[in-house]
Amino acid sequence: MVTPEQIKTWIAAGLPCEHLELAGDGQHFEAVIVSAEFRGKSMVQQHQLVYRALGERMKEQIHALSMKTYTPEEWAAR
């Protein structure tokens, strides 16, 4: 069973993050991801960057991932 910590490690290895939170029950996961890589990108493009970081794991090991993505500026303004 996949853990939130594993997913956090996988995302961080493939995408530079300034802040990364993961929670989940082994089937469904929720993420808050802050990365400068998101600047100038649409929400769909931001999510694609996360999916790219997770690679095949998204198809094989992670059944559901809900995410909120922010640039550092958006995160600071919250």
C-alpha cells in the first residue's frame, strides 16, 4: 500500500517544491504543492507537472490524488 510519505518523496524528487503536504488513507490522497515551476502555467499545466513527477506510479500505484497547487506568491498571499 502506498503511503502519503512515499508520494511526497516521489513528487519532491521530480519537482522542486517550496512546500509540500500529503495526506491520505492508502487509496485516496490530498496534496498541497507550492512550486516556482507553476509560475505562468494554468492549473491543468501545473497538475501535469505533478503527474509527470509521479510518472507511471499515477497509473499503477496511486488510485486518486486531489491536489491544490500554488506558486510561492499565491501561497504567501493566502
